[in-house]
Amino acid sequence: MKKLLQSLFILLFIATSAIAQDRTITGTVTAQEDGLPLPGVSVRIKGASNSGVSTNAAGKFSIKVSADAKVLIFSSVGYSMREIAIRGSVVNASLETDSKSLSEVVVTALGQKREAKSLGYAATTVKNSDLTAGRSTNVVNALAGKVAGVKILSTGGATGASSNINIRQATTFTGSNQPLWVLDGIPIDNGGGDQSVNTGSTNSNRGIDLNQDDIESVTILKGPAAAVLYGSRAVAGAVIVTTKKGSKGQAGRVELSSNYNYIEVNRLPDYQNEYSQGTNGVYDPFSQMSWGAKITGQALPNYLGNLETLTAYPDNVKDIFKGGYNLQNNVTFSGGTEKTAYYFNYGNFKESGYIDNNTLAKNNFTVNASTQLSKNLTISSSIQYIHNNSVGTPVGNARSNPLFDGMTLPRTYNLANYPFETAAGLNNIPTSRVPNAGYTYYNILGTDNPLWSIKYVLYKQKIDRAIGNVGLDYKIADWLSANYKIGIDQYTNVSKTINEKSSNNNQSASRAGSIIDNTTNRREVSSYFNLVANKRFLKDFGARFLLGNEINYRRTDQLQVTGNGIQAAHNYNISNTLTYVPLQTIREQSLVGVYADISLDYKSFAYLSFTGRRDVSSTFAPDKRSYFYPKIDASFIATEAFPELKQNDILTYLKIRANYAKVGREAPIYSTGTYFGTAGPSDGFGPNLIFPFNGVNGQTFSNAAGNINIKPEFTASREVGLEAKLLKDRLSIDIAYYSTKSTDIIFSVPSAPSSGFSSTLLNAGTLKAHGIELLISGTPIKSTNFNWDLSVNFTKGRNEVVELAPGVPFIGNGGFTNPQGRIVTGYQYGTLFGQVFKKLNGKDVVDANGRLSSGQINTTELQPIGDPNPKWTGGVNTTFSYKGLSLSLFADIRYGGDIYSRTITDLRRYGVAAETGNRDRLYMHNAVYADGTPNNTLITAEQYYGDLYSSAAQEYAVFDGSWIRLREATLSYRIPGKLLNKLSFIKGINVGLTGRNLLMYAPNFPHLDPENNLLGVGNGQGIEYNGQPQTRTYGGFLKLSF
Amino acid sequence: MKINIKKIVFGLALAMTGLSSCKKFVDINDDPTRLKDPDASLVLPAAQGRLGFTMGSDIHRFTALWVQQFAAQGGGSAQPTQYDKYAVGEADINNTWEATFAGTLADLQKVIEKTKATSPKYAGVAELVKAYVYQTHVDAFGDLPYSEAIGYEANLKPKFDGSSAIYDNVFALIDEGIADIKKASLLAPATDDLFYGGDMDKWERFGNALKLRMYIHYFSTNGTAADATKAKTGITAILAANKLLRANTDNFQMKFLSSANQTNPIHQFEGSRPNQFFPSKTLVDIMNAKTDSRRNSFFTLQGNTYVGATNGNGDVVVSTAFSRMSTYLRGKLSAGVYSGEAPIRMLTFAEQNQVLAEYFARTNGGNDLTTADIYYKAGITASFASAIEFSDGTEATAVTGGLATYLASTNGTLATGNALQKIIEEKFVSNFGVAIEPWTDWRRTGFPVLSPVSPATAIPRILPYSFNERSYNPNTPARPSVFVKSVFWDK
């Protein structure tokens, strides 16, 4: 620290004097697109060291130049930089909008705007038009496939479904691999997207609260080097969200926008429609199977005891999914005066999913304003208020999940034909195989009627959230400024889980029903103080120095009451229950960081930057809580160092970059000790015991041991990259190779339960990752009226689990006892393990009856059955524009990545899938008998599919999840200005059509869209478990500006 | 320029001051909502509650299916049908294993550590509960970590001790426990003792009854003379001390409540997994053959009769046309709904009587059939009394009305030749709902006579070790097969 301060002062004193200035140039800058004046454009003299001037509200500027000045440089975010030679005293400029312009100036960590060429690390910016192109409800989905190195995996098609975002592979075992989210310089929470496997409804990641229409751009800081200034919390990278602002001097502007999309399931299974409910070729009205009699119009008694003519219902599953919609409206006011700028937006969003009672309604209010208080002091503030109100139905491995067997309804069973509730509005599920007119569903195994649980088993959530910050910018001198920003992200999440009386799930013991009322308050306060010095010296050298301090405080207060045993049905007041389990948690943590960054450049073509940061985190014991980590990065612009490279007009820009960084990661909160907690014995079948019991409370010692000696985990990363622009910037290429290595990984190392602990928190384990990223973009056709832009990105990344802890062969990272995602030395991160059949010379071993019966399953050790990590992913984005008309298509490609599908297991085992309909022939397992002789026993289709897709052995239920999909399509038309002349109050009209997930091709994945993830935002992937299928949406939009 | 520098220095000084006072700001890593050292009165109920729950959960299902008190139904995807075919895998054991070791035993250890010096009545109760846990779990798993178990961070890989050695340790532990509960104690368990409400006299009686149960295990089909001598010596001493369970009110059991999520776990399972767990044909047929009137409260009628489900074919022959368990295991029946408050019984007065009956019936034991018959009848009487605990008037009359006939018949009277079979079958009936022990009785006596389910040719004699234990503890012994005799008394 001392040394850093010293260097600061040395820097301060080597200031050089200003250059003499002796004449004045004036001019006007306009936008080429519409000819309107452009305020806020930076105008500077080429080769000069000072920062120049900006254009005013009328687009006018006035700059003093020295006699030897020859060229002015005009630059503005969103427009191509232009150099214009000085001839006379007036220089007018017309700037062209630049689709790639945001790569020129990048918002990096801590809101520092940096020239892209100076960066020695990878940062990619996605601008608003790309975020709103295919209209996704969750802003995370809008990033899918667009940024090399960033993997997005949506949980499913439910309204409000979370979406997993992973940048450059996993870097830790059980901690979060989700990046830090920063909104206008202040960290915000994107938590909440985890899914429990056996209970609950769709959980949204809190990023869903943001309004995409409010966002100017999203910059992805990939990995530790880019994000090091954000410290410990940005090891997994950072997502920097910048909201729209008004511009100083811009005339007041009103914009209205509206879009509407229709939502439907994008792929439903193919069913057989020849055979009835039942087993062994016999109709059975209580069976969940469709291995019954051939449907010939025979009349048989159903589960209600009524005679029924057997009929196939090809659309019985499809009918569960009604079409949904979403509708978003925005009204925006923005503008500014000479000294102030303001932006106000009100956004209203409503979505109703394809299943009833899956809704999301959002109201977003945003106010961004800044004003120049004095010559040197600017104050700015941005504030958002969000109200998010959602309702969902159960998901996952719960019998009240409407799709638990809703996707596999017996082919002769039509939900609409029977009552789904009793007169009292309850479930009445068969308790025996004796038909009874009072039953509300056929299923003898206790599954709730899907229509009933859709109507009554609900999860309701209300979020009230405020995100705001105030910043002060003080220009101490031309070359020195100080800024301070303090911000808060605060929300209250009030939820009610209703497990209606008579529902069957783990939260409704003995179908008594339960209500869970939960209030969670989360608050995060961050404060940043930065000092920035910028100086050129010794003619060719530039230096930039940043010294700063971050103070971060996070607190979550949760108060929850679970009321078990609903008394009067349909009354969801918590006091209408019998026993109560209260829960209170307080989670409080803080972090103080001090950082310094020195960037040096030589003639603006060679850059070298050093960063150091020291964090003090509350999550460690006092002697371990302070830790330091460094970063170094360099960039070299060959085309500027050797201008001769540009001579032949092939190469216009060539940059090489490299970096090394190391970042420490915090420990889980309160893990330095081992605590007691309220006892709650349970088993995996639902039964449980709650305390207080009979008037006494029970405290049990945690099975997971904390550790006072835990110290920070470190992730070191290396990266090299190359950026090139060719053919007069018509083609650009960006290639990166990175590798990371995490050591001293903090995780709960499993231990033998006989020690009293089933896990102990340790610093153990090493995880490596490496990958390449490629982005090629270009403009194959460029003419006055017609443009064709094309960009392709490619990502390939792999992990290597080097070691766990001594004596620990694996740890689980999500799923069930089997199948289970595991982290195992030598395997890919999260490899799926499951039960397989016994093998002999690589072939399955059948029993004496030629069956792969339960005794033929190798139950001793789970075997690897799939790797959920895609081998590579890619995106192709293409835009055709002709005058005001533009068509954008975005294709998303994923190659590899295995998925265990429980739905497909059930479709085949239950005999409802189309391929199970061929029952006129016999089948034979491709297997051997125990003695090694080939199996030659013929079995029925029912036996065949029942064996291979039994839920006990998963090896044949794993499918390659490769896909190509038309993720987004947008056709838009900007009505030309001259047509609008008659409507002088309207400045612009933009109309269009959008679609999302319009086409999907998954050659190796039957029946469903493979993009489905039981575990949500958790680290585990590759398990689909009766999930809500993906959606296809299409609609239109209209934007008006006044 | 000068002024600016001053400002910077001032600003930096401020920032530095902020840093030095940040110690308080970051000293917040102590969870304000959880306890690190709660009183024993809060920990003992957690241990007891978990034990009571566990003994009606997985380990009851596994052992009750294998010994054919219950049979599984519901098709191949219902896990119990797999257990019923002896396919209990290591992973199936994880839950019960962790609950017992990292839950019950870990909590008992905390109670003992905290109270041994000043409040030994707590420590003594915890020791007696621990003794019960080890007795039952040695019978179920054979060798277990004992001497090095529950060492927390100090020993994450405890060694396994031999089952016979653990039995010896448990005898000593019972003595230690009984000694502790008699000591002066600063604090003493009261309502926080979910089993005996702080009645130390009952705890002592239970300790002795537990010893009796353990000693009787030394009598096994191929038991040695030394085994018999050890048992005989032990039982003689216990009888001399004459401090045993006196009535059903002394039963070692966990009472449950009728409120949601506080009902007994056997009852809860019936609610969450209906039609998967039925009384076995083996048990029902034994009782049918004796026209046992306890059937009124044990089972529901199927048609006009009692029908048990056949073990081992619930995965293919799916049906619900069987008798189900009734008030004895599920609590009071009112308007078709069971209250769920029936206890999980763990060691009953009826069992104690049958243990003594067996001891006296054995020629290498008490060798006194007359005394054996007295205990036999007392055991039957106790079981009948227990059977009406949750019966309404009609049901109680129906059960009790059959007792006199039953006692007077050959079913209620021991005779030379088949005394052991009668005693163990009687125990098999009265221990309906008791985990592990009926299976132990079958393993050491071969009664009741059971047929393995198809296609197996034998009935399992041991549970597999937990997958997690085996994976993370290299000291875990290899376990070749569940069909191999593995507990020291299983000869």
C-alpha cells in the first residue's frame, strides 16, 4: 500500500505543461442517419494530449488549436470515429452510426470507460437492440449465444424460469459460478434461480427484474483479469449493465414502445394413439401406463365405474398447454439542458404462460439524471423501482407437479372428460383399485390431477425492489479527478407457497396441506471512492493511475412460517393451519477492498497495466481475512506501431493482448464455526418430524462442520488474444485463448458420517479450465441502400478436475442419488453418473428370461453416463438492411452436452411414445446371458421399453443435447423521415415482427427441446426432470418517438 | 495545484481512517440466529426424536419387508418393491446411516460431553439411548465404528470395531448409564425426555430390559456353549436384580402426536406413498391360522377377511386388494381417518416377557418350561393389551374378547418340541411395527419359517453399509453379499 501511494505522488509531480493554442475552429456535428445535430460528441486534435471539447445541444463546437494542428477527431458512443482534416476555420462533420462502435469505448470495471484498444483482456458489449431483438422475458436469455465464452442455459419454458449464466467454465466446485452483476456501477443481486429437486415452483433469478428496454448496453467482463477491480466477487466474471441516460443539451424526447408476443410450446412429444391405458395388453383404468388393449371402440368401465368407449386422444397432453402471451409497454422521457441530462422510463410488463396460473407482472420505474453543479463538479444519480408479481405451479420431482405425469397421460385418458376436483374443490385420488364415482383422477400412485394442481397448488411471489446510486465527480485538475459513488440494491420478497389441502408433495404430509409464508429482505450497499489521474509525459508516454476503495455490505433477513395442516380448504391464511414451524435467518457479510491500477502507454500503441487489490472479507477468521491479489495485462497495436502493415489495405488493425490475474474468493458466510439448528428428521419419501414437538424444542448439531482455519480460494487466469480488422474494417476477427487454475478450493469435503460430520469445510482441490473463443464479424455487402452484416462466434471450453481432497473420490453437484452430477478427478465438471446394467464384454447381461430386470442392474457403483458440458457452442448473427427495413436472424448452436431426460424415460416406459406403438412384433435386448452366450429371448414391447427405461437404470435415458435453433428473428421497418413530414410531431416510427425459438433442430434428442435444466442456476446441469418444455414466441412491436 | 494536493491528501487520510475502523465492520461472521452451545435439554429431544423417527422409517421398511411382516406393492418403480426383492443398495442406506451417526449419535455425544461432570442424569439417559442405537445397529449392520466414532474433526475416518466387541462395550455402557442416572445432578431431564418424561426408574428398567434382549441374541441356531453360558450368567444376574419393565407403560417407545408432520413415520409413509406397503401374507396367515383377535386392530378387513400381500411380486402383480395396517400402528380411527399418533415401539414389555420365555424354554438356558409358559402368557397378555391402545369400544371388545380363548388354546400354551417356534412366532406378531428385532430373531432361530422371494434362494442376513461411509471411510470393511452371516451371534 505504502509503495502504491508513493508512486501516486511521484506521478502527481511529473505533470507537464500545456501546449500553446492559437486559433479557433468551429463547426456542427450531425448524424448521417437523420441529419439531426449530435450533442456530446467529443472533438479533439489528433496528436494532442488534452481531452478536447464536446458539442452542445445544437451539435456545435468551438475548439482552440495550435498552428501545427492538421486533423480533428470526432468520436461519440454509438458512432464511427471520424478524422477530418482542418481546412479553414469551420469543420462540419457527419457521423455514421456504427454497429461495432461500442467496441471502441468499453465500460470496464468500476464504470471506467476505456478505449478498447488499450485493454489487455476480453470484454464484450451487447447493445440494446441485441438485447431486445427476440423479446425474452429474462434478460439473461437475451444474452444466449451472443458472446463467445458465455454459456446461457435456460431452466425451461415456465414463466419466470431462471437462466444460468456461466463465463469461461466453472472455476469452483460447490460455490457459485455465476458472475457478479453490476448496474450503473453498483453490484446488484442476481440470486434466487436455484431449483430444489423435490419441492417448490419456478424460481426466477433476480436479474429478471430488470427491464431490457431500459438497458443501453451489457458488457461482459470475462474472467478474473477483466473483473479484478471488483475483487473477490467477480472471480466468475462480471456482467456490467449500463442503463440509458439522457444527453446534455439534447432536446426533450418522448418515446413510446409496445410489443406483444404469443407463447406456445416449441416441441411436444410424438405419441402412439393405438393402445389404451393399461398393462399386458389389458385395459386398466388405474394404470399410468399405456400398454393396454388395442383401441377398437370397445366399451369398458373406467375408474369412476362408468362404462366408457375407449378412444385415443392425440391432443390430450397438448391441451394442458394453452397459448400464453406477454405484453410490454414503455414510455420514456429523456433530454437535457446545457448542464443536466435526464431519462425517465416507465415499463409495464405482463406475461401469462402456456399453463394457467403461471404469470409474471412487472412495473419498472427508472429515473437517471445528472447535472453539472459547478465547473468541476458533476452529480449523477440513477434510481429504479421495480415491482414484480408472479405466480407459478409446482415443478420437479413432486407429485403435485402438473407435468409429473402430465406429459405421459394414458392415450385413452382425456383430462377434460372427467371432474378434476370434488364438490369441495379437493383432490380425491384413488386409494384402491375399486372404481369410485368420487375420484378426481385415475392415478393409483398418488399423483395429483394436473388440472387440480394447476388450479390450487401455487407459489405466489411479490418483489418490491429499489436500486439506486448517487455519484459525485470532481475534476480536481485537467489530469486528475476524484469520484465517489454510493449505491443500494434493496428488495423485499414476500412469497406464499400454497400446498392446498389434499395435495401430495413433500410439503404436504399425509395430504394435510401446508402454507409457507416467507418474507425475505435483502440489502446490499456499496460505496466506491476513486481517484483517477491521466497524464502524458516524456512526449510519447501516457499514464493512467487509479486508486480506490470499495466498501460493500450485504444483509439478508428472512422470516418464514410454515403452517402444516390446512383446516378450511381454499383459505390460505397461515392461521388456518394446525402446526407452525417458524424460521428466522439473518445473513450479514461485509467486504472492504483497496485497489490501485496503473496503466502506461507508449505512443498509444503499447499498453501495460498493473492492478493490485487487497480485500478484507468478513467471511474469514481475523487472521485470514485480509488477502492481496494482482493482475497484469498488456496490449500492443501492431498496425499503429508499424503503419506499413496497413499499406496494402488488407489489414487495418491488429492488436495482440495478454494478461495474467489472480483473484481470491470469499468463504461461505458463517462457515468459520459449526452450529446447532432446529432438528427436523425426514426421509426421502416425504415423512418428517417437526420441532417444537410436544412442547419441547430440539436442537441438532450440524452435520456439516465449519472450519476456523478456512482461507481464501484463489483462481489464477492467463489469457492471450488477437484482434484484427481487415479489408477497410469490413471484416474483424477476435480470438482468445484462456486458461484458469483454481487452488485451495473451499468446499464441504464429504466425510464418513460415523465421524459425526457428513462433511467438513476445507481448502482443498484444484480445478483447471481452458478454452478458446472466436468472433468473426463482417459486412459482406455494403452499398448505399443495402447492407448485409454477419457475425459468427465460437466457444470451446473444457474443465479438468485435477484433484478433490485426499481420500475423496467424488463430490455430488446436484441431482438425485441416481442420476447425479458429480465432480470427479479426471472427469469433466459435473459429469452425470447413474446406474447401469451389469456388463460382460461390454454388453448388457440379461437374466434367464432375457430381461434386463432389476437384478441385472449394477447397484454397487454408479457409472458415468454422460457429460453435460457442450463440446462447443456458437452463434451466427446476420442482419440484412435495405433502407429502413432490416431483418436480423440469430442462430444458436450447441454441439454435444448430454442430458438425462426423465420425461423421455417415462414416455417410453409408460408406452405412450410413438416408437412404443409397434407392438405387433417382438423385441430382443442386444445383450448376453450370464454365461456370455448371446441373448436370443424374444420379449414384448412393454417388457423391452420397461427394462431399458426403468427409472432405476439411467444409461439409456441419456441423450445428446446438440441443437441448432433460430433463437431470434426480427424484421423491422423504420419509416423514413420524409414520410413523417406531414406528422411533424412524430420524429420516428419503428415497427416490426419478432420471434424467438422459431425453429429448433436437435437431431439426437427425441420428443423434447433439450434446453431444460432441473437445477436452474445451480452448478449442476444435464438433468431434465418432468420440466416445463421450452417455448416458442412470436409477435410484433411498435416504437414511436416524439 | 497546491490546494488540490491538500485535498487529495485529506481524502486519502479519510479513506485510511475508514480502513482502520473497518475491523468492527468486518467482525460480523457469527450467525446471530443459530446456537453454538445449547443446553442439553434442547439437544436430548432432538436425539430422541430422530431415533424414534428413524426406527419407523427406512430401516423399519427394509427389515420388516425382509422378515415378511410387510410386503411391498405398486409396481417396479415403487422403491419398496425393490427392497422387497432384497435390492437394498448401499445408496439406500445413506439416509438412515447419516441420520443415526451424524444425527442421533452426534447429538447424544454432545449431551454426554456437556453434562457428564455436572448433570450426569442427562449423560446417563444419553448413554442408555446410545446403547440402544448400537444394539440395534450392530444387529442390522454387524461391525461398526464404535471406539473411534463421533470424534468430529479429530477423526474423520473412524475404524470399525467387531460386532462382538461392541456388544461387550454396550453392556458396560448400560451399566455406566444406570450409574450416571442415579447420581446427583444439577439438571435433570423432565418433559424434554420424550421417552420416559425424566422417570429415572423407568430408564433403569429399560437398561436392564435392553441387556436381556442382547443376552438372548447369544442363543442362536449354532451358538456355542460359551455363548449360552455368557447369556445365562447375564440373564441370571438381571433376574436377581429384578428391575425390569413392569407393564406396557414402561415400554421403550416414541409417542407421536396427531398434528401434521408430528404423526408417526409409518403412518406418514402410508399417506405419502399409498398402496406401497401392505401387511405381509406371511404375518397375516400366521394370525389367521390362530384366529388371532389382534387382527381387529392390526389390520383392516379386505372383503370379510384378512388378506396379506405376497412378498416379492409387488413389482409385477400389482393390486390393492389387501388388508392394510390399522389402529395399532396408525392411531385412532375416526370417520375413516387415522390420527397417526401411535408410537414407534422399540422395546416392549411383551417382548421382554417373550425373551424370558425363550430363556426358560431353552434347555441350555433357564430350562424351565413352566416358568417359560408363565412369561409366554404374560407376553401375549401384554401384547393384547397394547393392541387396543387406539381402539374404539367395538374394536377393543373384539380384540380383548379373543384373549381368553387364545391363552387357553394350544396357541397360548407352550409344549415341549415346538416351544421356541411358538415363542418366536408370538414375538413376530407382537413386534409388528418394531424395526430390526423380528429379523434378528429369524436369523438366530429360523422362525418364523420364511421362503425367500423369487428368484432369490436365501433371505438377507445383513444390511449393506452406507455408500457414503464406504466412499469416504477407507476403514469400511468389504461386504461381499447381504446373504452372508455377518453379525457375531448369527451362527
